Amino acid sequence: VAEIGGQKADQIMIICGADNGRMNMPNYKQNLRFASALQNELASMYPDLACPVLFDYRNYNQQLTTGSLLIEMGGHGNTLQEAIYSARLVGKALAALFTAEAGQ
């Protein structure tokens, strides 16, 4: 749990699949760049909200389109309110990231 803005938020984890040549994910590096950009935005806006990106040889259907990530939030040790608050914070970070990208 992280305390952000006086409220408890569950820590989130961004998951990005990798390809070792057998996963049929030719564009996984684009997803990793997106995961890294989101991780950086979250760290800038809300330190302690996000755990490090999990980058592993796993397939999460991220080969279907670029810009696909899996974001885990909430678990058996968190309340629904903590997960909802974290989702709102992630949404704000995504909006800031997309706004910055559009301005370039």
C-alpha cells in the first residue's frame, strides 16, 4: 500500500511480455517502450505507486497490437477502495503521458 494524497492506494505492477524468438511477438519492444514511459510518468507523479515493470518471456496477448500492457492492481491484501483509487491515479498518469506525447 502507498499513501498518495492522504489516501491509501494499492501498488500496481505493469507487466510487459518479451520475446525470446519463440513467442511470436515481433513488436514487443514497442510495448516495452510504452511500459517504460508509463512507469516513468507514474514515478514522477506518484512515487511509490508502481512496482518495477515485470518484463518476462510470457504471452499476455500483447502481440495482438502495439501499446498493449497488463496492469495489475489490487489483491487479496487490498481493499476495493484502494484498487479503485489506484485505477484513477493510473488513468491520470496515462492522460498526462498521452497529452505530453500529443504535444511533441
